[in-house]
Amino acid sequence: MTDKVTDLAGPGIGDYSELEKVLPADYQSLLTPRETQEALFAAKNYIEENLCKQLNLMPVTVPLIVDVESGVNDMLDRDGSRTPVEFHISNDHDKHPVDAQVVQAATKWKRMALRTFDLGPGEGLLTDMRAVRKDYFLDHDHSAYVDQWDWELSINREQRNLEFLTDVVKRIWTVLKGAENHVHDMFPQLNDDRYPRLPDELTFLHAEEILERYPDLPRKERETQILQDFPAIFIYGIGWPLADGYPHELRAADYDDWVTETVSADGQPRHGLNGDILVWNPVTRRRHELTSMGVRVDADTLLKQLELSDQQDLAEFPYHQAILKDEIPLSIGGGIGQARTYMLLLNKAHLGEVSVTVWPQILKDMCRDKGIHVLE
């Protein structure tokens, strides 16, 4: 059980000696640095265009910084382990100061923006989001610099169900699979037998089902095992305590709905209208998360999740009040990791091959010794 508690602490391997074992010893990029840039921007343009088509989204600008008092910043998890970068803007010799935070994600801002842009049910928005997450352990697929396609779609109350969530996930998978085909057509050298292509369809499983298969394993090991049988999965119900007393993963109380009661295909009682897409990465030979998403909380589920998380004090923030007073649309939304997606589609071993950010010297040396070209 101790391993399960540790596993909830946050992402990343957490040990560079372990990371050295994970990074492939026989790696050679299939693309040059220049080809990599051409390929990733081709994938970027394809994904943005087709996400908008599949989900009826419009591209909008998105903030990099937000006012601390707005409550709009994303806290990512409900255990308080990952906090945003904060700074004081003195402004007019501190006569009109602002205390600001760098965003960790645009989850809450997007839902407010649906109202700003007057987007009704069936209409949504897509952002090219940049963020800083300073509390990550910097390994091969976690960076302090985060780029995501953060999207949000306005819905009606009747669409707050598993069937609608599943349909949206399938549409997103169609886009990601199409992007893979697009870049492989552009760069035939990516068609390498060592690195199987993504399957045409996802396998959908509830977190409880995965726990039933591997009751003694912590989350990441359960995911690794299930991906041996199903190389691309969507895991429903992340956040609600499972049969062993632990959630599959901690989730913030104020965006995804992880408490709503649902029923599995075989009639079993379940919880949660959210989930993650995970795939098997044949280069690193590890689980690879591409996106988290879900139906967003309404007034009732927000209060319940705040109570279960012992965070009732958050209800006083403007964002939370807007939900409680039904002043912003019901919605579904998520964030798709851009660098994570490029890394997978282009058969890369490290985020640093497709994203420019800071890395510790120990990691840069490790990558150099293994033939991994990290951008600086």
C-alpha cells in the first residue's frame, strides 16, 4: 500500500539513475533536427485544423499569467503538491499592484471564456496554451515548460454522460491517428518496424476494471501492464476512490467531474465522467500519456468534490461562484500535450528533441551519451 501512496505524489520517474535505465541505449533519431521541426509543425497544423473540424472549435488567444485572486489557475491535483509560479507586479509604485501567477493549465479560464465569446452548446474553443509547472521532476517526458492544445466545448445537461464523453474521445483519437498518417506520409523513414503505428481504435476501460486485473500494483505499473494487451487506451473515472481505497490518480476538485455515478457496459456501478488517453511508447518502452479530459463539474458535483477534498474554502473564488450560480456554460474539455504528441508521432526518445526548455546538466549529459539531441 505504501507504493500506492507514493504513486499518487505526482508524475515523473523521480530518480536519474532509474531514468538512465529507461532511456534507450541504441537510439538513433529517424529525423534530423531540421526534419523534426518540419514534421512537428506539420503535425501541429494538422491537429489544430482537424480538432476544430471534429469538435466545432474556434481558435482563441489564451493567457500566460492570471490574477491570483481570480482563482482561475489550475492547481492540477488536489493534494497541493504542485503550486504555480507567483510574482508581484508593483505597478505605479505599488499604488495599484497586481499579484499574478503563471498558469499551470488553462482549464478554468477556458470555461469562463465560453461565456466571453458567447459560445453555446455544440460550440467551443481551442487554445495554443503555454504554461510553467515548476514542481515536475524533469525526465524524458516531463518538463517545466508545458505546451498543450487546451480545448473546451459548451454542452447541454443531457450530454453530461459517458456516451457523449466516449464520442468526443473517439473524435480526438481520429485526429491524432490522422496526424500520425500525415507525418508518416511526409517522412517515409518514420515507417520503421521497430515502432508500430497507433491502432485505429482505442480500448475503453474504467480505472476500477484495471485495478481488478492488477490489485496489488500501483497506478503506473497497472497502466504499464494493461498497455501490453491494449497499446492505446482511454481510462474512465480518474479521481474517485477505487475498491482499494485509493483513486487511480489524484485530480483537482474543481474542473473534471469524477463523482457522478455511472454504470459500466456489464452493469457494474462506477463513478466519473473523465479520463486519460494513454498509449504504449515503443521507443522508451513505457506508458505515454497524451491527454486528460472530462465533463466539467456542475454546481452539485463541484460542492461534493470540494467537500471530499476538504477544499470548501475555494468556493468563494469568482470562478467557483460562477459555476455555483450557473453563470458559465456546462462544458467538456481537456488538454492534449503538444510535445508529448510530437515525441510519440516522430518516434523520439525525449521531450527535449521537440521542445526547447531548461534541463539539468545531469540529464543533458545522459542524453548526449545516448545519442539523443536535446534542443537548447
